[in-house]
Amino acid sequence: MSNPSGYSKSIRAAFSHCVQQVRSYDYHHYLCLLQLLPDMRKAAFVLRAFNVETARAMDVASDPNTGLMRLLWWQDTIDKLFAKKKVEHPVAQALSSVISDYKISKHWLKRSVDARIKDASREEGVIPETITDLEQYAEDTASTMLYMTLQAGGIHSTNVDHAASHIGKASGLLLLLKSLPYHASRQGRIVYIPADVASSHGLLTTSNGGPEIKIESSEALPDAVFEVASVAGLHLQKARELAPTIPPEALPVLLPAVPAQVLLDTLRQRNFNVFDSRISRGIHGVSPLWYLLKLKWHAWRKTY
């Protein structure tokens, strides 16, 4: 990350906090961001740190209402930052600087946190209806991070935006699948297998008057995971079909396609059994060294 020598000591500390937060909680993307040009890298780390804050809000809260209040706080904080009001929070401080320096769109920031709020506001036991619903959630959260990074780099291209959309959807879907065991273990949390897929594989049952998915002991779960993962694979394929039309300066921004592919390959190797503990070893089931070499290879080849 470039040395922001023109910033105050508090802002430099806020930037450093963002980098460490991404490294601690989003390591596979941390390594992707290191491949960006220094100026764009600074903004990308702050945006990813904001994403960490909103993505983890429900997980670190003592109860769902507290998590939802945290997301609503971020929704309000975005309005304050664009009104140039000071907010005493390291990620908010760094985000304020990035918004000013890179003219980041309020629309994208609000879209991201609004999607988290909508998801957190679901009634207990209410599950997404279709894969399309999951794709939209991935678009609003994961794809949006790529749009804002491209915006920070001054990159404007319809084809790049389309590629970013597909990569974000693939990444979002696959991470939701990987997190299934965690969400299943948390009382009141949503299990991210859409109702139509669950129903077609005999996973959907009725309990307490509403639909429920029991995944822990289901032999049909890998088939449902395969169906969702296949949609993610198609998004990666569509993103790569656009590669010949992508300007060189945008290629590093699209490197998150690499960890998405690594996770897809790992799921395939484990027969789409998300409860196989090997999926969570290292980085998406592979050693950190192997992952980094794969990432470096794609960066050197200018591919994704």
C-alpha cells in the first residue's frame, strides 16, 4: 500500500487499520489487492474493510437485533460521510477520505449495505426463494465491491462491468455455499440453499408452520450444492469470455475470479460436501503458498 504522506496521522492509522482488517478476515482478497497498482490499492483496501464490517455485523453480534442495528448504523454513517460529517470510527474515517479522493459513488455503498440489511431483516426461517435471489444478493454485495474498485481506478467500460458482475456473482454464491455449515450451526440464521433448489432435491420440510431446510444429515445436500455451484461456474465462464475485450489496467481488479475458481475446484474435489473440513483448510482448501503462486501466475499472465 502506498504511503499516504499527505494525510494526517489519524487517517494514516485508519488506512493501516483497514489493511489489517482485510488481512485478518478476508485473506484471499487481501492477496488479490496486493496485485493492484498502489494508488488504486489504497482505495480497494478501504472498500474491502467496509465490506468486512458489514459482512460480519450479524456474526459478531450477540443477537440478531444488535447485528441489524450495526448495519443500520453503517447506513446512517454513509449519509453522514457524504454530508462531510466526521464519524469516529477508523474504517469510516478512511472511507471518508477515499470518497473524497476517488469520488466513490454513494449509490454503490448504499446498495451494498442495503442488501445486508434486507438479508438480516428476514424473518427467522425465511429462506431465499430462487437462485436468482441469491445471485442478486451476490451482485449487490460482491460485484459492487468490484464496481467501486474500478471506479477508484478511473476505469469505465461496459465489458469490464459485465465481467465484474459475473465474477462477483460467482464469488458470492460460492462463499455462501462454503459458509453453509456455519450458518446451519447458528440458531435463527438463514441457510443459503434457495427454496426451489432445496425442494427439487427433497431438502425442504415443514416445521412450526413454515418451510425449513435440514442439511446436516441429508445425503441429497451435495446435489443441491452442485446445482448452485454450477451456476457460479457459468458466471466465471462468462466473465472469462469477455477477457479479450478487457483493458489491461482493469485486469488486476478482476483477479477475485481466481479464489472463486479455487473454491469451486475444491468443492468439486470434495464431491460438493460442504461439511468436509478440508474445504476450510488453508485458503479455500489449498495451501497459502499454492494459492499465492496461482494468483501470481494469473497476474503475470494478465488473466483472471
